[in-house]
Amino acid sequence: MSELSKFDIHLLFAILNGKVSAAINRKLSRNFRNEGLDITPEQWTLLIYLWKKDGLTQQELCNATFRDKPSMTRLIDNMERQHLVVRISDKRDRRTNLIYLTKDGKELEERAFVIASQTVREALEGVTPKELAEGQELLKKVFYNTKD
């Protein structure tokens, strides 16, 4: 019997297939809501990239967040309705839209980071720095072994 077969394969697959991610997203969503912030974890992920570099293309955001074009379009549509972002045609290539934060989108940054940081602290309660480093290394290996 190999070392890996000693693990509960169903539990291992559930964890690697998003169970932990889904639980953290639910907690983050609840924490945003409890603090009166009307954004989803998916919007939060997109906002992180725009706070770092405003004016990214939709394709750049797809690549950064591992989302397909249709789901990114829906996400940006919703964020436009909430006045968090705007699409502006690229002057060099009118077929391409650049996504920019609005004033409202920019103003969310500090509050959202406080809430997200608190969520991470809650999720990592009882996890030592050594365990966290080992877990990150493990997940990095799994990711590189399975990415296309």
C-alpha cells in the first residue's frame, strides 16, 4: 500500500477541489455583509488586481483570476451596475476595453482589506507559521503538477 493511499481520497479530493476555498468565500461574504460592504468574494478578487494596477484589460483580469470570458463579463457588468468600475475603450485598439475603478471602487480598498485580513486571521486560527508555510508549499506543488 503506497503512502498516499493511506489518506481518505474523498476528503483529500474535496479539499483540493475547493471545499476550503468555498468555506473561506462564505465566511468572507458573511463578513463583508456584516460590515455593510456590498461586494462578493469574486468582486473582491477582481478589485485586488485593479487596486494594484488600474486600467487592466478584461483578458488580463481573466488570466489573473483564472476566470473565463463569459463569467468575467458578468462580473464586470455587475460591478458597473454598482458603480465600482467602468469600461473604457482602449485608444490603441477599440476592440479592447480597459477596466478602471470608479471613485466608489477606490474608496472600498481600505475597508475591504480590513475585513479580508480579519477573515484570513479567523481562517488561520490555530495554524502555526510553520504549518502555513508547509501548506503553501504543498498547494504550490499540487497546482504546478496539475496546471495546463
